[in-house]
Amino acid sequence: DSNLLEGIMKDDFLVSFDGVDYECLDSGFSKNEVVDIVIRPEDLDIVERGKGPINGVIDSVIFKGVHFEIDVKTPHRIYTIHTTDYEHEGKEVSISFFKEDLHVMEKW
């Protein structure tokens, strides 16, 4: 299950969600158009607190046989992350990603 967020396309190659602007690879939307943003769980990385743009706390950890499914609770939502690295519940972390990991789509 992907992480589905609502955001605002501020300009070509610039999308905003949770009050923060992020560079992206998408263009052709109207300025300030409300959009859906998809981020695949395997495209999100858990990093040391303060090393990524989104801060949160690990809410749950489930081993899925090959990878861990980790939910990170942030002030705005819960992100689902797939990783082969174990992290413990309750740990304060940050989430990082690359601009190519943001997939912007028209709002349905």
C-alpha cells in the first residue's frame, strides 16, 4: 500500500504538503492546483532524527518475511515504510526521500 497524500502543486517541479515545499519531477499542473501525491513505502528511508525533512516516532514494526513494514507517526499522518533494517517502536526518527520518489497526480 502506497502512501497517498494531498498536496498543492505550487509551480512546475515544486509541490507542497504538510506545510513544506519539495522539489519534484512533475510539471504541467495549474499553479496552486490541489493534487494527490503517491510515495511508495520502499522509496522512503528512515534516518537519524534531524537528518530528513519529516520527523516522527516509530509506531509499529512488522516483519513481512523479507522486509520490515514500519509505520512512522508524524504530526500530520502515519507513513508506511518498507525496509530491510530493523528499528524499534518508540524511536524518534526522520524520514527522507528523493524528488523522483514523489509521484504527483491529478486529484480524483
